[in-house]
Amino acid sequence: MIDIFGDSDFKPLIRFRTEIPDYYVSEDGRLFSTKSNKFRKPVTNYRYNSSGEKQIKNQQWRAQIPPDLFDDYQYTKRLPNSKNLELNIKCHRAVMETWKPIDEYPPIPKEDWDKCPESAKQWIRDTAIIDHKDDDPTNNHVDNLQWVVPKDNSPHRKAYKND
């Protein structure tokens, strides 16, 4: 762990179980770039609910990555006048993959995870969702996040669990 500012711990940013060079994530969901020597501000995405009200959907960062970091990942775009690619990384996913990797904090009981074949683990990794426990998509603190399977992320199930 790296303690850059004396009050928060930062770890190298992880995506797809790979370290992204020059970026560090704090437990409370801040991203620091050693390239620019600045904190990166997240881009906020919105959606409209059934009543037509504007709501925050999620927040994400744009990170510059070397072109050969993810050879088979198609959701990058080449930056103008640069050999680097741009990768959009959702803030909550960056925090979880960095601070609570799914292999250590799976959405199923750990003893079951350890017994799973690798093919099943990979399917769970590919389909797992990150849940904000307090339902606030701007609260990306690691203590507010958890890995869940899709059915456990349903608002109806959350309401039922709390009754």
C-alpha cells in the first residue's frame, strides 16, 4: 500500500486482474495519476427513472493505457496524437478490483468459491455486479461496496432483505 498524502492509503489501480500503470486508487474512491500528478475527476453518467427524474447512474474515470495492455479488450479507443488507448473504468469497479478482488471476496461463500472449477470462477467474475450497500452511486468507499450476483442486486430483493 502507498500512503501518498498521509491520510489515505492508495494502491495501484487494477482492472481485469492487471495493474494499470501510473494510476492509484484510494479506499474512498479517489484516483490519482502520477503522469499528471493530479487527482482525476470522475465523469458522472445520468439516467431518467420511470417518473422522468434525472438520477445519477454511475461515475467513471478515463485512463490512458499502453496499447498492448489488453490485447483482446475491444472497449478502448485510440487517443488522438498518441500511441496510448483510453479506457473507461467505473469508479466502483476500480475500487473493488483494487481493494477487494473478487477472488478474495467472492459473491458466494468463500468455501464454495475455493471448490469451484476455474471455468465457473471465470463465469462469476464476468457476471458479478458491484452493489452500493447504501444505494448511493456516488459513495464509492470500499466499505460501502460488495460483490453480488445479479439477482442479489435487484431493488426488490434488497427491500425484501431489509424487512
